[in-house]
Amino acid sequence: MLKRLSGLDEFRARLADAPGPDLSARADAADRNRELTKPPGALGRLEDLAIWYAGWCGSPRPDIRAPQILVFAGNHGVCARGVSAFPPEVTEQMVANFRARGAAINQLAALAGARMDIHALELDRPTDDFTQGPAMSEADCLAALNAGWEAVDPGADLLVAGEMGIGNTTAAAAICHALLGGEAGDWTGRGTGVDDAGLAVKTRVVAEGVARHRDGLRDGLDGLARLGGREIAALAGAIGAARQLRIPVLLDGFICCSAALCLLRTEAAALDHALAGHESAETGHAALLRALGKKPLLALGLRLGEGSGAALAIQILRGALACHSHMATFAEAGVSTG
């Protein structure tokens, strides 16, 4: 298990010093791909996915055998401003549903044969309203980062990190607006299904929060502490830990990618071990993926969160590896290369 983070500056340092892929395994995987019984490039992006995964897991013929899905839950003080169609109590109710295996993510985790862990983060103590001050103190942000940092199983060979938190699309929109610019409305969507009046309130709240904090942001971690939530910080911690352990990551939707943005705006190479599992229907996610430099594996109009889109994308990555690792080479099949 990774050593617990002692401060945000240590997390910054760990991101800066994170290991890269196994270049030898990646090169061997590329060599194998050229010898498989197919025309060059015939499997399209699946070929690139397999080579990418081989580099991060350190094997030229890999399989996914031990995927882990993490779901972090947190509550947001900004909900008092009327930004959600549902009350904060729903967060705790959904955590109970996860634990009873009744949610969509439970079904997709079972389909993938994935270990699933749920972490409820001080649901009785929401973050502060970021229009009035920082959402989290440095100590609270660090505690949430450590919750994610310590939740990653070192034996996992793929990580999906998901979330649940009424109000967290507001926090994610504020993070994107602060770190990427544009107008508040570019990033603010309907989330749990607010009506037009609710969307106007939500957009105004995002604009107010960013106006209060934008000028004081040094990097993405500052944005995370001032505008984020405990579950978003835990997502960032888990993605960062996976990089330390060289575990490939599939990013989920808008909230997960806002956490990833905080890492990218702190360290430029922080997401080299991550792919975008899908493009959600939430306003701003497509633009956020472009800012992250990530092309999604799926685009199915999902906007549930929970890690659901990334969990489904495990099957795409498994398909890439099945072809790469188990197809015959020309020599093995006795097929002429021409």
C-alpha cells in the first residue's frame, strides 16, 4: 500500500515524480501487433488500446484479470442554494443502494467481474458553500485525497473510479469554469434534472463561486480545494495513486473528468495512464474531454455517474486485449505474410 500523503505539496511532488509506462513491454506489444493474422491497422483503435495497456501493465501479452471499481460519495454545502432537483439525503440513500447491490454500477461491475468498493466520505458534514468561502480546508481536501489514495488495490490491473453526490455537477462545473475559462453556462448542465429555472440558479451559483476564487488559484489542486467536493478529491487521489502503481485507469463522466482536470492542471503528464471511458450527455463533458486530450471509447448518452460508463468500457478494452494477446501470429498460423 502507498504511504499516506502528508500534505498537498507532497501530492504535487508525487504527481511530478510519477513513473511512466514500461517502454520495453510497449515495444514488444507493438512488435507482436505487427505479426498478428490481420492486415496492418485492420483492428483500428483496438490495436492502439492494447499497446497502450501493455505498456502500463508491463506485459506484452496482457489480460485484464483483476479490475477494481471505486465509488466515492460526498455531500455539498452549495446544495443549500437550490442547485439540485434532489435533496442531499439522496446521497446516503444511494450509498445504501450500492451496498445492497441495487444500482446500475453494481450490475456493470458484476458483468466485468470487477471488485467494487464504496466509500462514503463524511456525509453528515457537507463541504462548505463555495460561494461564501472555500469548499474545503486544506486539511479536509487532504483527508479526501488520502481516502482515494488509500482505496486503490495494489493488485488491481485496471481502475474505474466513480462517484455519487447530490450537487456534484455544480462543483464540477465550477472547477471547469475556473480552470478552463469560458462562461459559466458552458459548463453547467441539468445534472439530476433541474428545470429551466433551476438551471438558471445553478449557472448563477457557479459564476458566483468562480468569481470569488478564480484569482487565487495556483494550480488544479487549489481549484479542487476551493470549488470541489470530498468525492471529487477522492477521485483525484485514486487516479494519482493508480499512476504511482502503474495501474491503467478508465475515466468516467463529467465529475470524474473534473477531478482528472485538477490533476492535469497540476502536472502535465498526470493522466498518461488514463483513458476516457465514455462521453456523457452532461453539458460540458465533450469540451472537458477535449481539454484533457482524451478521445472516449463510448458515447451512449449516459449521464448517471457512479462509474457506469467507464465500467461498461471495460468490455471494449477487454476486446482489444483478447485480440492482441490471443490471436495467432502469421508464423503460428502458417499464414503467408505476402
